[in-house]
Amino acid sequence: MVKTLMTTLSKNLLVTTNERRNFLVNATIVVGAIGGAGLLVPFLTSMNPGARARSAGAPVKFDLGKLKEGQQVTLAWRGKPVWVLHRTPEMLLQLDNPQLLKVLSDPASQNEAQQPDYAKNSYRSIHPGYFVAIALCTHLGCIPNFRPDVAAKDLGDTWPGGYFCPCHGSRFDLAGRVFKGVPAPTNLVIPPYKYLSDTLIEIGTS
């Protein structure tokens, strides 16, 4: 009887040991799989740019139909403010005024680094009626004020309407061309952009 009892205990112990071994092996496999998945997630995430990064460098679309004549909106592209101005016929006439051209530092946009080739014209734009520019003064990067009012009292009788930088007094016309004798050395920068339709533009591609 003692012998039978010992045999039974040995068998039970063997079963328990095998079950324990199987449990440990399976547990190790499961934990390893979970750990591997945990390592894989950040790896895969790192392969895809974050939403902020995509937003910072992605092109920006804008419907020009939202703007009335004389109205301007400020958008954000690559962390920079960008103006979109719907110019009036009167504004366009001012841009070709011979008296204005005499006081501009670079009226013909000879500095090619300031605009794409398709914006190297009197209007510095693809379509004369719509002006797109990076809203940063080329002196120290301040944001100029939009001053479309002709002959404004604080800017003088010859003021044709344009942009005035409050930081150091730089002046630009409504095509972003810099005036002579101001701190800003060059015209405002025109970003790359293109028309997707008659009224829809995309800033950041050309």
C-alpha cells in the first residue's frame, strides 16, 4: 500500500511539474509578445511624422471667394503669417503710378530670391487682384500693419496705401515692394503658391 501511495504521489508530482513548466513557457511567450508589440508601436509611430510636423510643413488651401475687395486675411504656413489680399481696382492703379515707382527701392523685383518667377511683375502675383505674401518685415521680422488708407495723416500726403512696420518704420506698397530709405533692405517675400481652381489657391506649392 505504501508502495502504491508513493507511485501515485510521483505521478501527481510529475503532472504538476509538467503543468508548471508549460505554464511558465506559455507565460514567457505571452509576455514576450506584449513586450515586442510595445516596442513596435513607438517604432512605427516614429516612422510617421506627427500631426504638428505635417501641419507645419503642409500646404495651406484658401478660398479666395471668401474675400471682398479691399479685404485681407492672415493665414499660417510653416509657422509664418501669410497675407492674402483682395486688391481693389484703385489699389491696382496705384501700383503702376510713376510717382510711386520713383520712391521704391526695387520696383521691378530684381531680387529674385524674394519671389517666384511667376510673381516677378508689377503686382508680384499670379492674378493682379490677389496678393499673397509672407507677413514679415525683411528688416528684423516684425509684422507690418495693413494700411490701405491713401494719404493717411500719420504717414504723409504721398502715402499710396500699403504696409507700415511699427517696429522701425519700414514701408511697403500693396505689392510688398519696399520704399527707399527705410531699414528693410528688400521687398516682402512671396511664398510659392498656385491656383487649384478659379478661386481656390494652395500656398506652399507651385
